[in-house]
Amino acid sequence: MAITKDMIIHEVIQAKPDAAEILMSHGMGCIGCPGSQMETLEEAAAVHGMNLDHLLEALNK
């Protein structure tokens, strides 16, 4: 299953168990916050000033 920018953070973590560690290593420390239940990867990357392309590449390795 490919991880896409439109996926909700919570869905990504459920689909790929090591995603939480990858997200945190890229600067997204609030993966357990209520926003993760409704925020897409694209939205979270924008809020946290993250490079979405690099994040998606890491998540899809």
C-alpha cells in the first residue's frame, strides 16, 4: 500500500507500524494528538514546515 499526501496521519500509522518513528524523525512529534485523527499528511507537513516529498519518500521505502 502506497502512502499518499491525502491520507490521514492516523491511517498512515495503522497501515505502516513504523510510520510513527519515521514521522517523529522528520519533526512531527504530535502524532498522538487529536489532530492526527483528521489531519492529512499534506496538512501536517505544511503546519510543521516539513518537506512533503521527502516525508512521502521515507514513508514509502
